[in-house]
Amino acid sequence: DYARTGADGDITITDEDARRVMGALGLTGEKSLRQIKALSGGEKARVALSMFSLKASNLLMLDEPSNHLDVGCIQGLANALSGWGGKDGELQDGAVVVISHDREFCDQVGFTHVGTVTDGKLKLEQRSLQESDWEQYEIGAKLV
């Protein structure tokens, strides 16, 4: 009900829409009908993600969104983000800003812009991720 009646709610969101989104994030069957207090931490995160996808936004900012999610949920989130901003093939104004060190997740989403921070300055480029974007993280992992 919150997606319909909460702040910036949309009364056109149907129960079917909500179940479809929650199902894509792994909340199927009776889990989609449970009260929030009866859900695990990961399931609560999925409910929050479903709320974000149901509410109209011009900007979606996610910090390490794949943390604490299982593989199926990460795949569902990546699919949702790769199509975000457009509905039924129509492009809409908006942006998704994602901070992530999850290479597979980032590859699945297929970002159109890459931002890097060096010496406290942000450099934003219109391009997909490149192998060199990951080098500093792979070096750090090898040193451990």
C-alpha cells in the first residue's frame, strides 16, 4: 500500500505490479504477503528495492547495492537497473548512480557512463566499463 499511498505515491500501482517486482527480486508466494517484521534482513532489502522500482524517480543513487543479496536477487536487480529510465521502450529523463566493487554486477547492468575519483576529483566519462577500471582493485586483492 505504501507505493500507492505514501509520499509521492502512485495510485495506479496495482497489486499485480507490486507482486511482479517483488517476484523478480525473489519474494514469491507467501513471502510477498508477510509483514516486514517477519522478514529476514535480505528480504527486507528486497522489499526496499521493490519500493524504489515502483516509485517514479528522476535520480536513483545506490551504494554497493549487491551487498547482502543472493545471486538471484543480484541478477534481478541488475536486470531492473539495465532497463531503468524507460518503460515499454520509451526513454525517460533520469539517472542511476551506482557505487559498486562488484564487477559481475556492473557488467550485467551495462552502464553508459563511468565516474572515477582520483586525488579527490571526479572524472565522468561517457563510456562503458573497461578492463583498466578494475586494475587497482585486482592489485589490492592480490596483496592480501
